[in-house]
Amino acid sequence: MANSLEKVFAKDYRENMSYVDTYRNLFESNRDFMTKELLKMDLPFKPLECEGGYFLMVDIADCKKFIPSKYLETHDYQAPEHGTKTAAHHLYMPDGSIPLDLAFCRWMACEKGVVLMPNSFFYQSGSPNLTDNIVRMAICKERPGIQTAFERLKQIKL
């Protein structure tokens, strides 16, 4: 491990930059690109400011009215044309509802071809800070995949 740590800062990883610098630049560039693109869209997404990490957090509180009811009412959301039913993570809010972020992410993945991560998965059961209006968008991906996701997002008509 100690030998690896020395190598991550050596300036010979890519284009005379270290491994750390290469991925810091990628993450910052992706974060800035994604934030700018989200702010230009007519979608009710609100990117939250972040200084680091692997994800851009996005507030989707104003999206509930656009999510088809099947994603908000049940975890058994898979349509027959998609083949064998897959196992779904059954998560509920304290009031018994399906988390908004989970319903939103399933809708995006199943119908729009964009995979996001529900933030509510990362709270302990019973947490007083539990919220379901935030999704995570990965900034740790290579740009072509991010651009494909954003092209799909641009096609959404609400």
C-alpha cells in the first residue's frame, strides 16, 4: 500500500500528470459540465453545489408530478415486455410511501435509459435526516457515457 501511495502522485500516469491530478481534473470537468447542462434544461432538476466526491447531488423534489404512478405506488414496477421480473429493493419512507428518489430513478432507468442513484439508500433506517428528494449522478465516469446520458435527458418532454 505504501508503494502505491507514492505512485499515485508521480507525474508519469497520463500526459505528464499524476493519477490523482488526472482523475481530479476528470471529476471537476464532469461536475462542471453536468451542472451547466442541468441548468440549461427545461427539467425541474436542481443541481446542488459540490466541491468533491464521486457524485453530483440533484434535487428532484419538483419532479414528483411527472413520475408515472406505477413507480410511486409499488415496487413491482416491471412491465411484462421487459421479461422476467427482477428483484426490487423494497424501501419505504416512515409514512409507508415509496421514496420519491427511488421511484424517480426507476422511472429514469426503465423508461428514459438514464441510470441515477437514489440517495435515500444511504440513510440508516429511522435516521432523523432521511430525505427522498435527492438523487446522485456519477461524475466519476468517462465523458462519452455522461454525454450519452445527457443526450437522453435532453429528449425528455414533460
